[in-house]
Amino acid sequence: MIRDPFLKTQGIHNFRDYGGWATKGGGAVRTGLLFRSGHHVGATDADLAAIAPLDIHTVIDLRGESERSANPCRRVEGFDGEVLFYEGETTSSPPHMDIDPEMSAGDFARQRMLAVYTRMPDNPAMIDMFGRYLNILANRDGASLVHCYAGKDRTGVAATMLLHILGVSEENQRREFLRTNDSPTFEVLARQSLPGIEARLGRKLDDSAAKDLLGVREEYLDRFLEIASDRHGSFDGYLEQAIGVDEALREALITRFVT
């Protein structure tokens, strides 16, 4: 396990290496190859200088068209790798949720995030992108970066899928998912996100509600896994039948990323 997986950044939230976890059989996920983060619209020159030595050749951008248009990412100068993205919208957020005046801001935030994870397993755009993410990792050399807007929900599920395939225990899959809450750059995401969210809600969010909305909870991942498994008998069934993870892809990923 790497001691501190987070890259020190000023304008990027949650940039970290999600390798290093132990796998069954005594192996470990390679470090220095698998990175994840929020978007890079606010990346500083210092951030890009810190990223450059990571030698990232592949970027999987899980955001949809409107997110990419509104928040164009800065890349390292001279970046000549491949950026994979979806031609359309990928968000699993419910288009509208009524605010019950009796509902606390924290309960609203939690219910909204549970709705995101309820919709995600059946979202055709995300099914497509999850499959493309796993396939490109199996077929391109060098380091990769997977990101969405905040680097926690779509990105968190993508990382969980890969770690599951690589043989990381369920406990450590969850630890990786929840590690988002330890990111030292929460204020970056809050600065980028909260003003717009509060304007749409017509109310201020207290610190607890903001953390529920901008962080992750174990029950969020539980909701995704429960629905995916119910649809296909198990999470492995979902990966095989919905995402297209066959034995050849599984073995290629293990060969590339487990040491």
C-alpha cells in the first residue's frame, strides 16, 4: 500500500493513485499506472507540472458533453495521449427532485446521491463508458487517468470495477471508494460546486449536507452494487453481461496491473 496516494494539487480535487491494494494470491495492484481525480478545469500551472512526471498516456473522461463544454480540462503541455469520452450525456443525476420543506438539507443531499447510484447501473452511457474504460486499460501501455466532474461517483464506481476484477478484497474496494472523503482538496470541489448547487436549491447547505453531497458514503456504493447484482445475479454477472468483461479481458487486466 502506498503511504499517501494523493498528489498535492491546488486546483484539482481528489487526484490520487488507486493502485497499491493487495490482491488474492499474495499480489498487489501496481502503483504509478492508475490515477483518478476530479476534472482539471481549475488546474494551476503548478498542478500540471506535478502531473507531467506521471507520464499519463490515456485519459478516460466520464463526463458528458455539457459538462465538458462548461468545464474544459487543462492538460499537461505537449500531451499527445488519447482522451476517451462519450458523445452525449453521461450523468446519472435525477433531472429534478422536489425539496420537501420538512426535509433537512442533509437528508435531501443523501437522497439525491442515492438516486444517482440507483440510476447509474442501468445508464446506457455509463455502461458503454465503463466497458470502454476497462478495454482501453487492457490495451494501452503507460499510465492512465480516469476522471469525471468530482472524481467520486462515476469515477469511484469505475475504480471499484477494476479493483474487483484484479482480485482486491471487497473490504479494500470499499476503503478505496471511501478514501475520497480523506482528500485534502475538499475546498476545491466545494468552491467549484456549492454556489451553483445552492443557487438551484434556493437554500444554503450546512457542512454536514455539503459533505453528503460532495463526499461519498458506503451506502451509495451499496446501492449501485445491489441493483447491478439484482439485475444479473451477482456483481460478476453484471460485469460480464452488462459491461462485457469476458475471461480474456479479465486476464489481460490482471496481467497488466497485478504484480
